[in-house]
Amino acid sequence: MENQKLADDSQRQRCEVWTRVMGYHRPVSAFNKGKQSEHRERTHFRER
């Protein structure tokens, strides 16, 4: 990973984030404004 090069902004694209809500998966972009705000306030963690 020493020769890793970052792409410039013209080569990048937005990443779609999905989350599990009430037992099924949905894209966060499909949430209403209130649910998107709630998602931003959640504590995220990484399993080991």
C-alpha cells in the first residue's frame, strides 16, 4: 500500500450508505430529514 494514490475530485463518486432499520436494509438517502438526522446522531462501532 506504499504506492497508493488518491483520486482527484473529478474521478470520485458518492458512496451510498445502507443501514438496517426494523429488520430490513434501506439506503440512508431514502430516509426523511428527521430519520437522516437521527442516523447522524447514532454511535457507530466496529466489531473485532
